[in-house]
Amino acid sequence: MAKRCLIVVDMQNDFIEGELGFEKAPLVVPAVRKKIQEYQEQKYDVVYTMDTHDTNYLQTEEGSHLPVKHCIKGTKGHALHPEIEAVKKPDERVFEKHTFPSLVLGDYLEDKGYETVELVGLVSNICVISNAVIAKAALPNARIEVDANATASFDEALHKKALDVMEGMHVVIKNRS
């Protein structure tokens, strides 16, 4: 059986219904939940990234460009959305990250020998694309996939461009309409 991993990117309350929530974000929750359950049923690995900031977020480089406090550790906004938390297994790894991609995730992937890594979650043109690049760098011979039905952006034009850019980097975009 091929070794597969699902990376669930930033399916947190603040991106779905909180400080940085947007219209399409709640629409991907069922697709992400279903994808998690499919991977779990097949006994494939599932890992999660969580955008994680401290109360000084507005004084950071990112905060100077995106001046909206969000995903502050310990707040409701930082937590995984309840629909995602409900299916997350206790032994599934979580990578807290303080910026868009996670280098620790890349280090983790590098030694796992995955043949396929699939990414789902939010936001397509920021954290999904940057973690797809990390996965590609960690596993240059693996198939990296993004399910277009299980990701979204606050800006539809940027979403489509992100999918195009990922495709140009040899990321397979599944379910693209």
C-alpha cells in the first residue's frame, strides 16, 4: 500500500467564523471533514497545522501587513473548528506555526517516505500554497496534491491564481472545476 499523508491546514475558528472568516470558508468544512475520515479509514496519516500567535501579534512583521489579531494561542479563534476537532484523533500530530508555512512540518515529512501528500484547508493563496511548497521541498519525488473542493480563499481571483501557481510547481490540483 502506498504511503500517504493528509495535511489539514489551519482549519481554525478564526479563519472560518472568526476574525478572518470569509463566506467560502464554512463551505469547505464538510469536504475537509470527509477527507480526514477517508484517510483515517484507510489508516493513512493525518496531520494538522495551526496558525499560532501571541498577544503581541500586531508588533510582528506579519502583523504589520495583516493588522488583525487572530489565532491567539489559548483563544476560541485559535482552536480547530468543532467539526474538525470532532474527527481529529488524539494521536494525530499538530504543528503550531507562527507564520504561513511550517519548517517543522517539512522536517517531519522529510523522513517519512510518503509517496503522496495531500493538502486541504485554509487559506489557499497563503498557508495552503506555502505548505505545499514545504511538502514539495521535503519530498521532491512524492506526488503533492491539493483538493480544490477542500480549500478556499477570501479572494476568488487569488484562489484561482494560487491553484495555477501550485499546478505550475507540479502540485496536482484535484477536483478543479
